[in-house]
Amino acid sequence: MLLARIEQLGRTALAGIQRLGRGNVFLLQILVGSVGLLRRPGLLVRQLYSVGVQTLIIIIVAGLFVGMVMSLQSYYALVDFGAEDSVSVMVVLSLLRELGPVVTALLFAGRAGSALTAELGLMKATEQLSGMEMMAVNPIERVVAPRFLAGVISMPLLAAIFSAVGVIGAYLVAVELLGLDSGAFWSQAQAKVDLIQDLGNGMIKALVFGFVVAWIAVFEGYDCIPTSEGLGQATTRTVVHSSLAILGLDFVLTALMFGK
């Protein structure tokens, strides 16, 4: 019984390593295939609309409410110390450095990432990808690469919109609801926020998250078992693995960017 469990553990570990190797090779094939998109930019534009624009509504709504909640919580925490004018600083820095990139990436993985996996998995199950190969069309260059690049490009833009809407929500609560001074709100934020250290590093985080989420999403869809059960498992893996990767990478990137 013990030997059987050890063998099963070994097979699981080897399968995971083999799958990781296939993912790395798949990524190289995507990067090579992305060069061909220069001749067909329309493929990328259509995927930018599908992946980015159609995710915009949930990003705006989530950003608005996150900013409003953060403004309330910051005000209640700072008012006891007479530092309620610093609400804008706490909210803006939190959004630009952490919540903007992280929450946007999690929402992106749940909405766009799962959709990419389901779409590619369905194309594999219905043998559309095999049909392309029979017609001498590279499915990675034609189908996978545009979706991957669309995810990488969309994530920083969505994170910027999330943060901007969050600041607007924080302003509405702090100034219009709680009665803080409008000039103090904006002046404090402008004085404390650094363009490179805060906004730049936040956009780098968003770009890394977009790269990883898009990679996981397209690989899970392309590599899934072509059955209804396999497609469901691949979609679930996309959301779970993307979420864990985002949170883990966020810690590493934060330690590298803001550690002294």
C-alpha cells in the first residue's frame, strides 16, 4: 500500500513536470507565431474587442465600488487620529500599487481567461484546430497568438481604468458624502504619488499578470481533453491556477519593487 502511494505520487509529479515543459514549449511557439500577426492585424483587433472591451463593464463597476469602500474604511481609520485629509493618499496608493493590478487580474482571469480556455477547448473538441492543420494553417499563429497578445495588451489598460474609476469612487464618498475638502483630497494625492514608483510599477505588475493569465488560459484550452468533462476541468484549472499565480507573483513583485 505504501509503495503504491509513493508510485502514484511519483507519477503525479512527473506528469506535472511534463505538463510544465509542454507549457514552456507552447509559449515559445506562441511568441514565434506572434510575428505573423504583423501581416494580419485584424485578428488581433477582433480579439482585443472580445477580451478587453467586453471585460470593461465588470472592471468599471468593480473599480467604482472598491474605491468607495476603501474611502469609507480609510476615513473611519484615520479620523480618530485627525488625519482624514490623508484618505486620498491611502486610497490612491493602494489602488495603483496593489488593488488595481491584482483585482483587475483576478476579474480578468475569471471572465476573459475562462472564456479563452472554453473557446479554444471547444475548437479542439470539434476538431476545428485539426482541420486547420490539415489545410496547412498553423492554429497557434492563426488562433492562439491573437488571443494571447490581446490578453497581454488588455490587462494594463484595464488595470489603469480600474484604478482611475476607483479614485473617482473614493472622491465621491470622501468629498460628496463625508464632506472632506476637495482641494485637500487632490493636493494630498498629487503630493504623495510618484509617477514611476507607484503608477509605473503598478503597470508593470498588470503587464506581468496579463502575460501569465493569458498564457495559462490559452494553454489550458489548447491542451485540454476534448470532451465536455475535460473542457470543464480545463476552465476550472485556468481560474484556479491564474488566481494562485497572480497572488504569488504579487508578493514577489512587491518585494522587488518596494523593498528597501
